Amino acid sequence: MPRKQLAVLSCIEHERLEFELTEIRTRGRYLIRLRRLSREEQSEWDVREALALARLVDHELEHGCSG
């Protein structure tokens, strides 16, 4: 695949990963507004957010794109 096409694909993937992270953060905020989370639930949301952030950072490091 030509390098230019690869860069475009990686940017699309970057956008998808950013959206995923934003969605997780937004859902967590809404859930917290609805009710108090247990420690286990809070821990689960923290892990979800950390994993989404790690995927985004890994992608940025691998492809050199930042959106």
C-alpha cells in the first residue's frame, strides 16, 4: 500500500480511537451523574478509560499521527 494511503488510514484509525476514548469518558460521567458508583464499578471505568487511552497512545507512537 502506498505510504500516502497508509497515512490516511492511520488518521482514520486515530479518529476512531479518539472517539472511543471520548465515548468511554462521557458514558462514565453520565453514569456518575445518575448514581454513586461502587468501588468495583469505578475501578472498571478507570480500567476502560486507561485501556482506551493506551490504545490511542500506542497508535500515535506506531504511526506518528496525532489526529
